[in-house]
Amino acid sequence: MTAIMISTISVTDPKGFQDYMARTQAVARPYGAQMMFRGQRSETLSGNASNGDMVVVVSFPDLEALQRWHASPEYREIIALRDASSDQVMTAYGPMS
């Protein structure tokens, strides 16, 4: 069943972040990843605003594919770029049982 990854992001280096996004999309594609949404926070409707001014939502065929992508050597190579260009909270969501 489909799983999603939601990342809340504060960009600290726009040029580096653009490079990270291009590279991570290329790395995630073989795992069946599809970007569902990318946007900036417009308004906090309820509660405390979460970390980040941007959100990215990516779907994967299943939770195992998402986990394989995140643990892959190709993705591990670009984590330093991610951390140097942004502050992110990445969360995986699988189907409810």
C-alpha cells in the first residue's frame, strides 16, 4: 500500500537546496517516488506552526520502498548537502491497520 514522506523545510542555502532537490528526486525515482506536492506555508489555521516554511509530500509504492530509498547509498551521499542547505523534519507515513 502507498506510503508518503512529508518533509517540513527551512531553506538556509537556496542554491544548495536546489541542487539537493534535483539530486534527491533523481535518486528517489527508481524507488517509485512521485512528488505529490511542494509548496510554501500560506497560513496556520490551528495550533502552533510546525518547523519550516515549505513542505514537500512524496508518495512511494509502499513503506518498504520509502525505507529502501532513505537507506540507499545514493541518498546517503547527499545527506550532507541536505543538512548544509536546509533544516528538515522528514516523516514517513504508512497505511493504518
